[in-house]
Amino acid sequence: MKQSLLAICMVAFCFISKAQEKKQLHIQRTDNAPKIDGILDDSVWSTAEKAQDFIQFRPTPGVKDSEENKTVVQMTYDDTALYIAAYLYDDPSKIAKQLSSRDNFGNADFFGIILNPNNDAQNDTEFFLFASGTQADAIANPTVGEDFGWNSVWDSAVSINEDGWSLEMKIPYRCLRFDNTNLETWGVQFHRRFRRDESQYVWNEIDISKGLIGQYHGELKGLTNLEPPTRLAFYPFVSTVQNNFEGVYESNFNAGLDVKFGITENFTLDATLIPDFSQAGFDNVSLNLGPFEQTFSERRQFFTEGVDLFNKANLFFSRRVGSAPITDPVTSANEEVVDFPESVKVLNAIKVSGRTQNGLGLGFFNSFTEKAEAIIEQIDTGERRREVVEPFTNYNIVVVDQQFNGNSSIGLINTNVTREGHFRDANVTALSANIMNKRNTYAIRSDVKMSNLNLMTGNETGFSTFFAARKAHGNFRYSFDHSYADTEFDPNDLGLQFRNNYNNFGIDINYRTFEPSGKWNRYFANFYVNYTRLADPSTFTGFGLGVSANGQTTKLSNMGFNLNLNPGRQFDYFEPRRAGSFFITENRANINGWWNSNDNKKLALSANAGVETLFEEGRDYVNYWLGFGPRYRFNDKFIVSYFVYREYYTGDRGYVTQVEDDVIFGDRHREEIEQTMSASYNFNPRNTLSLTLRNYWAVVEYDRQLFSLQENGRVTNTTGYTTSNIGYDPNVNFTTWNFDLSYSWQFAPGSFLTALYRNQLFNFDSAARDSYAESLGTLFDQPINHTLSVKLQYFLDYNQIPALLQGNKKGKNKV
């Protein structure tokens, strides 16, 4: 009996010990809010409880901070905001404090606070403050990781002291989503990085070998009687765009409004009522010879922030909204297209999203785009007509997602595109699950998707699935995955999938370290095997395997390599651009590597190189590439970087054109050179001048003798096709130039004045034998497109309006 009682007590003690592993910080309300100046002399900081005894998790887990580099954090709150103070002890001469633009970590030490009001271990809001005074913020969850496209408006200040640096932060409740009826425990974590040695410390110890980082948060106790203010913010803006091209001058003036509204404590509506995307950056366009579309990352802020729920199952590719028209105009033999819109105007867009205290996430996205028309001219008479190439269109997404166990979720997402008139409509639905066991050791991910297209020829319904199981803890890990899509699965009206008709299998085995070993801070090695088939007909298409490794040395250099092999015959059913046809290659091998020096140095270097070939009879294919560039930091305000990349192909064989029933291939020599330069001068955390320049050149020269693709996947040169008799010259000289100079001034919290000057050049011809210098000369003979854009955006919190009106009233009374 005594032994049983002792055993019960021991078990109980273990559970109690486990429950007490999380540190707790007790916060108290204040009636005297601290002044946000980075100097911790406010009375509230003399009594607020301290969070200290930080523990390192990278590069050496478990190391405790010292008296020389300790961190002390305090918090308080009132009816409007949370307040954070931190004193970060350090040698002032060693503090990294390079100025950078917002959300750019650069070369600076930082302090971060991570808040999880629902304490669900999966949905964090992160606020970072750098020793330079620059801010960064993000939302984080298992679906998207850290999303720094999300931006909020909060106040902060930094002070450099004789024994370290100190800071203060004010985070208004409008920046957070929480249930004010359940305030007992919030998840909280404090994070500090020393840039000089890349060491990182947290308040509540984490085990980076397993689980989600949110599961290791400490607890914030003591919040009571919070009445969140009305979460309503307005972002009115005015902008002007001046454009000059080939002597044609255009001037546009825009005015509009973006709105954020807290529908409830946990749900927010974001709306751009009159969108203005005139200051979105250039796309890095390059020559595309492949069978799939060329895509670019999203640069429009409304579509980059707060879209984590909508990214479930990879059905949402936001560049579809406002992209190029979906159809080409129908022309007769004596007509030509003289004007075709490059994009479609977005009329408005809204998104509603949030998550309840019980982990139920709901999301709704909706956007309308304007009708777009092409202009067709009759060659003989000059008469012109218009044809709709993209009708008035509605894009819609609905998401329901339930999280559970602090590490798992299951969700349903539906996307819908409805076009006015007799154009294609699309509807795609997916069930998505990410499930991990309670010990955070094994995980399963699964997606089931169905697409339905309403076409002129009738309805098409397609299916796709994905399943992956993996070991998710420890140094040694492995995974298995299977992906499938039938021939009619097509999510591309609002999503992005390059191809369908596949039935693929994959295995990964890897090893990683979590603490320094010898000359390495950490390293990772991976071995993979892929086996691919078509879904219909069920036939083998390829086999691949490879190894890769990367790591960071104790001197903070980063490097890695990849070796990829495709032994035997590989069957490409997409390069021929004709259903049922395929092209065979044999024994492909690729090896490449990369290296980056220590970024903490004033001069940092980066390089990459690789080579690929085929061990195939009758082929002399070789592809090699080399990239190199320095980055120099003149001081904490001024930084310049340059990178040049060259790629060369000989004996490359690919699709040229189709002549009646013949698919024509050709051997070609290709060369690409890309040069990029960027520079930025940060006057202070709120004033930035930046420059970006990119020049890209590509040439493709075909051998005169061309091939016809045979039914067996091989090619023959006996059909008489040459570059002279296929109806056009397939050789290519493709050159672009982009120049972007911008100035940004944050003149008030959340309020910006931005001015951009841009110019752009483009040339496309068949002068494939021209050298790079000759091609550059031809490029600068082309008409240049000059664009000047100025935008003023002001942040206005609804709760500030009474004070502003009162101030105006007092001013009038004085007069």
C-alpha cells in the first residue's frame, strides 16, 4: 500500500513538474502609461515583474545567459495597449545596429516578443525591434511559417547605453486578435539575437529537435477587464503616376481608401476599395523556352499580408487576380492585334479572416476585376474594332479550418471564379489535413482536391490527391509522399499548378544537427528517391535520386551542394506540347554548389556554380553556370551589393514549333547573363533611399538542321526541316533593363510618403550571333519607358478621431 501510494505521488510529481516547465510572467495594469523613448525611467518599471534567465537555442541549445549579456523584460498594460520594456546588457562596441528598411533583419541585433492570445501554440503575432530602431512584425502559424507581409502600426524606441541597449514598445490592442472574455492565460515568448555570432536566446526554453516553436511559449498572467477599442483603421491615399514612352506622355491621378475593421475581437475585415498598385516593383522577366508559364512573386501589399488561411492546400495564387487576360482575340487573315492589355484592372478586394478561442478559423476573400478589351485593326482599311478578352470577373474564396491538440489542423477551402458572359467559370474544392501526434514525433499531411470547369464545350471535373507521412523529431528523419492528378484537374483560374496527369512517389531520408560539432554550427544531409508515372495512361515517365547537404561553420560561412541523377530513360510528355507525344532523354546528371561568407563582415561574398550533362549516345549536351557577387557595408547607413550570373548551354535540344502534324525539335546553343545591383541609404529608421538595377540578356541559336519528333520519343533529321523553311526564324536575342530608384519617408506611425522613378528597356529579335556588348547597344537604341510615381498614404485610427476633432476645435477657438 505504501509502495502504491509512493508510486502515485511520484507520478503526480512528474505531471506537476511537467506543468511547471512553462515560465510565467504576471502583468499588472497601470494608470500612468510609460513614455515610449527607450529610457526605462518611468515609475511603472520600478515595480513591474521581471522576465529574465534567458536560454540559448542556437547554435548551442541550453546555454544560459551571463551577467554580461543578460536580458531583463518587463510588461504592463492599460485600456489601450500592452507596454514592453527590455534592458539588453552588452558591450556597446559590439552591438550590431545596421539601419534597414522595415521587416528587413539586415546586420542588427534584435529583441522580439511573440504573443499568442488564444494560447493555442499555433497562431502567433510577432513584434521585433532592432538595435538600430527598425521595426519588423509578422504573423506565424504552421501553414505559412512567418509571414512578414503582414504589417501593423505600433510604437517603439531604442536607447544605446554604456552597458548595453534598452527599448520600449507600445502594442495597441488593434494589432492583436483575442477574446476579451477569456484573458486568463496568453502564450508569450521573448527572443533575442546577437548578430555577431548568430546566437539566439529565448525566455522559455525550447527544444528545436521536435514540435512547433509555439508549443514552447511561456505564459502571460494577470490581464483582466480588457475592453478592446473599436478596431477600425483607415488608410486614405492619393497618388500620381507620370509616364513617358516614345514621346507619348500620360498623367494619372488616383485617390482611394484601404480599411481594416475588427468585426469581432477575433475577426478582421480588410478592404481595398479603390486599389492602387502603381508602386509594385518590376517582375524579373527572363526568356522562357519551357512548356509551362512563367510566374512571379506577389508584390501588391494587400495580397501579401494576412492571407495565411487562404493558402490552405495551395489553391490560391494571388497573381491571378488582375493578371493578363485569359483569351486571345479571334482575327481573320487580314487583321492584326494592335493593342492587347498586359493586365486587368482590380476594382476592389476584401478579405475577412480570424480564428475563435476554440481554434476554428474562418476566411472569406472576394475581388472584382474590370472588363478588358483588345483592339484589332484591319490591315487593308485601317478600320478598328474591339473584342473582350477578359470579361467582368468575380474571384471568391471560402475557408473553414479547425486546429486541435496544439499541433494539428483540418480544413476545407473552396475557390470560385465567375466570369460574365460566355467565358469559362471555375470552382475548386479541397479538404486538407495536417496531423501530428501528441508527442510531436510523427506527422501526416493529406490533401484531396476537386476542380470543376464550366466551359463552352461543357463541364470538366478533375481530381488530385497528396499524402505524406514523416518522422518529425530527432537528428535522423525520413518521409514518404505520393501525389496524383488526373488529366482534367485544373485549379489555375485562381491557383497555380504547372501540370496535371501524374502519379508520383517519393522517399526522403535526412540527418541534421542541432548544436555545434567540430567546425560546424549545424549541418543537414538529405538523400531522396523519386519515381514518376502518368495517371492516364498509367505509364512510367521517370526515376531520379540524389543527395544534398548544407551547413553553417563556426565562422558563420554557409555552404551546400546538390547531386541529382536520372539514370536510364526519362519520358517527357510536356516538352512536345502535343497530347500523347513524348521526348526521351537518358542518364541525366547534375551537380551544383553554393557558398556565402560571413555576412557580419563589411565585405561579404556569395557564389554558386554547377554543371549538368547527359550520358546519352549521340548527344553532346552540357549546361554550366556560375554566379558571383560582393556586398559591401560602408557603414550602418549605406550598403551596396552586386551579383552577376552566367549560364551556358551547348547541345541543348528542345521544342521549336509544330508544322501541320510534325512536332519540330532543334539543337541549340544558349547563353544567359544577368546582372543585378542594389544599394540603400537609410537616413534613420523612417527614411530610406534605395536603388535597384537589373540587366538580363539571353541568346538562343539553333543548328540549321532541325528534327521531327517520332512516335517512339526519338527524333529524326531526315524530314528536311531547317531554320529556313519552317516559316520564321527561331533564333532569339532577348534583352531587358530595369532601373528603380525609390525614396520612402514614414512621417507618422503607419503613414508614408513614397516617390519612385523607374525606367525600362526591352528588345526581342533574332540576332542570336550578336555579342553581349552589341546586344546592350541595340537595347539602348530602343525607346525608353520613364515612370514617376508619388504616393501619400495616411494612417488614421478611428479611436484617434475624437482627439483630432477636439484639437481642431481648440485651434479654432484660439483664432
